[in-house]
Amino acid sequence: LTDVQDDLTEILITEEQIRSRVAELAREVERDYAGKDVLLIGVLKGAVMVMADLSRELRIPVTMDWMAVSSYGSGTQSSGVVRILKDLDTDLSGKTVLIVEDIIDSGLTLSWLLSNLRSRGPESIEIFTLLRKPEAARVEIDVKYVGFDIPNQFVVGYGLDYDERYRTLRGVGILAPAVYS
Ligand code: PRP
Ligand code: MN
Ligand code: MG
């Protein structure tokens, strides 16, 4: 980890802060969805870490499915052009759906995904995101659970990548501009 530490200007959110915030939000999810079977939909690949931690923290029955979409490629800016790389295995009709994301940046990925998934007839659909960048929003999205609002800087770790690297960092850090410029 030490070599990677040099690529960060600071650790924005520690492993422990993530753990306690995810646990706190899990209690809210349990209350809101008591008596329901919830289908968690993770957005690959960024959401793998938050999905793993949130799903195991929840004390209500959940199932998981995954969708892979990509809008960033290897750049640091969202293109807004979303491609489905892997679709769900599950039929959404009548399902209680909670989308699990690592970050809402411009919001373009989720806004596209929401309308795509809504058209499949779920009973309800809400969003859980670990991170959100309010200053970067290009579309308004109604998000039910937000872990942390963060400044408009390029962050990596806990699932978030730059060019597929840094996903395995346990916390979230700000990537040094020298790495991508
Ligand atoms: C990242 C991130 C979100 C999305 C947010 O995914 O994981 O899914 O971008 O950006 P937006 O709000 O500006 O649309 P990415 O497309 O990089 O794919 P990845 O999850 O495989 O890294
Ligand atoms: Mn993603
Ligand atoms: Mg990415």
C-alpha cells in the first residue's frame, strides 16, 4: 500500500469511517424495508466493495444481482454515454429494488440506469450510494441513502478506480493530479 499512498494527496475517508457509516445506513435500510425481500442491484465494478459490506451488514433478507455499465472508460470525466456491459440475470417485475453504487458524480450513469430499470416494472426502486459529489451534479437524482457528500475532486479506493487501479484501497483518497495529467 505504501507505493500507492504516494499517488494520493490525502485520505478523505478512512476504512473505519466507511465501516461505521455503512452500519448506520444499514439500520435505516432495515427499518425502511422491514418485512420486504429486497433485491440489491450492484453497479459493477465500482460498487463491489460497498455491496459486499452493506449486504453483510443488513439483518433483513436480501438477494443480489449485478449490472455492469461504463461511462468513464479510462478518462477522469464522465462521457454520459452509458454502455451495458452485463445485464441483470433477474426479472424486475414486482421487485423491491435498491441500487447500490459507490459514487454519484455527474449523475449521468444513474439517471440513465434509473430510467432503464424503471421501465422493467419493479414495485419500487431506490438508490444507495456511498459517495456523492453535489458540485459535480449535471442531473438531479433523488437518492434515498448517501454515505458521504464529498468535494469535487477525483477520488479512488474502496471500489473506485482510475484506469482500473486503486480499487482495493480500504479507504477513499484524493488522487494526486500528477497521476492523471
Ligand atoms: C463510475 C462510478 C459510478 C459512475 C459515476 O463508474 O463507479 O458508477 O462512474 O459517475 P457519474 O455520476 O458521473 O455518471 P465507471 O463508469 O468508472 O465504471 P466502474 O464502476 O467499472 O469503474
Ligand atoms: Mn461504476
Ligand atoms: Mg471507473
